[in-house]
Amino acid sequence: MQEYDRDEEYGKIFSYQRDHVVETSELTLPFADDVGGTIRGYRIFTACRTVNKKIFRLQDHLDRLYRCASSIYMEPPLPREELRSVLEDLIEKNFQESPEQDLHIEVIFSGGLANDGLKPSGQGAHLYIAVKQLVRPVSELYEKGVVLATFPHQRMWADVKLLNYVGAVLAHRTVVPQHSAFDVLFVDPDDRRTILEGSTFTVFFVLSDRIILTPPLNGKILDSITRRVVLEVLEPERDLEVRETPVSLDQLSSLPEAFLASTTRNVLPVVRIDNHVIGHGSPGPVTKHVMALFDTYLASY
């Protein structure tokens, strides 16, 4: 078996561990003084990327991260503006080393509980910033689209970005290989019909009259930053209307197009869900238009 070479994956990329910079290949999350994060799962994060050597929509990511911390009564490790400064300095250091390499950044708040269990420690969570090279899907997936497999699951505290992906892991061991799928699409475990969100993405569907549907922010899905951007770039489009409304698997036969949106994938066409082919089984004109709008926004960011 070939050994996993961390240096080959990460190269000379820098991350942040609590209060100092480390090479990503050496980043660790210590156990002894963070039982709350390591054993109790008391961790949140946000995943972002760089565009034109800046963290894309950093203010949105910080807003959501600190809101998530407040939602679960976690004391952040740093005030917001101090964290912004740490992030900007870290990104600058990375671009000095590799100026042409786009980055994927995960900002993690971990722990803040007493080591005897579940009680607050009176101290803030620990800070970790994991940085690696941004890897996007191959171009063929944007040209041909991807397949999603459905799985009945709703994330715990769905409007909080917790570091718990057990539902997605189970789906990738079951329904994803069964359908030769790219990823998983969660449906409401109560009715097994209402579409929620993907493992790490938001979904959109196109009606024949050029209305775009996307699941609402009703506490059952995450307030995705990329979702916000899609809504913003579509707002000036007078011939397209976006409706934030529940979407059911029963509607798939009447939906000619679908696409997903996420930090690392931007806008990616969806051409099949389980055994149901979406439209003609290829990216449609509205999806291509949204992809172009999104790419234009990125280029001008």
C-alpha cells in the first residue's frame, strides 16, 4: 500500500494552531486540554476560499461563524476583528510563498469545556485555521453534470456548521456507490420526500417557466455563503425569479434543470438524482447562465 504523503499534498502551505503559525503538514489538534472538542464534539467551523488573493466573502463567513458560536453558547477564541487580522496575515504569508496558488481555508473553534466533561471551562474555544490548496472538480463535471444520491438525514443543529459529518459518511458508504453518484442529497428523514441540502452544498431547481426553486432557511439547512452569492447574482435578472420554498422528490419529473452551489465547486450542474434523470440529462440553459454569472462575479471580486 502506498503511504500517504502529507508534504506532497500540502507542499509549503501554512496554517494556524491556537496562537502561532505552523506548516499545514504539521497541524495538530491536541487532545489533553481539549476533551470538549475531541471527545464531546463541541466544535464549529467555516470553510472558505481565496479569490484574487483575498478570502472570498470573509465578512459573511465571520458573521456566520460568530452567530454559530452564540447559538451553541460557545465563547470564541478571539474577538472578530482580531481573527480577521490573523486570517489576513496568514493568507498573505501563504501567497508570499506560493503567489499563484488558490487556497481552501477552514476556521475551526474547538472546545471551551472543562476537561471533566460537559461544563463550560470559563475560557474561550481553541482556534485552528487549516489551510490547503484549493482543489476544484475536473472541467468534465461542469460540462456533463453530476449525479446525486438521496439519503434520509437532517444534520443536528442544521443551521450551525458543526464538525459532524456522520450522515454524509454513511451515505458515501451506502447510497452514493449504489447510484455511482458524485455526492449525497439529504432528504427530510420524517417524510423522506422533502429535499434539504447536500453534504457540503446547497441545491437549486429550475422550473420550465424559468423560476428557480431552492429550499428555504427554515432551520433545517445551513445558511450557505455560496447560496447567498447565487441569490445576489440572480437578483438583477428580470427574466428569472427565485423562490425559497420546499421542494419534494415528487416534483423531479417537472423540473428540467438542477444545480448545486458550494465553496469549492461554485455552481455545478446536476443531471440525475437517484434513478431520475433531470430534464434531458445534460446541463440546461438556465444552469449555464447561472454558472456564467457566478464566474463573472468571482472574476471581478
